[in-house]
Amino acid sequence: MLPVFALVSWHRLVKLQCRLVGHETDETLQRDLSWAKGQALRHVAKDVVDAVCKLAELCMQKASLERYAERKQPLVFLPRPQ
């Protein structure tokens, strides 16, 4: 079991990785994520940190794509003739 401060660093890492999706050019988010990765690396191996970051990124990309793929009324997204 990880100590509480390790869990807090994990939470911060995942939160920042999720915020970064769609805002990859934001230097502040990049810097904050780099710091959070450094904090997480104090407690677990680099492979685990990289895997968690990749999973968080994929989950946010999935959520973003699902917003565009509205299942209730997909015809809304078709262009209407003028």
C-alpha cells in the first residue's frame, strides 16, 4: 500500500495528464506534468508511471471523441442542404 502522499502525487499526475489532452501546446501544463511525473517517480517505477499516463491520455481522448459521436441523434452532425 502506498503512503497517503504517494497517492496524492498519483492523483495529481492523472489529473494533469487528463487536462493536457487537447492542450498539448500549453507550456504551463507541460511543466506541471513534468513536475508531477517526477514526484510520482519517487514512489514507483518509470514503466508504471508511463503506463498510467498513457491510460489517462487514452481515456480522455475517448471521452472527447464520445462527445462528438452523439448516439442519440447522429443526424444532427450531417450538413443540412441550404
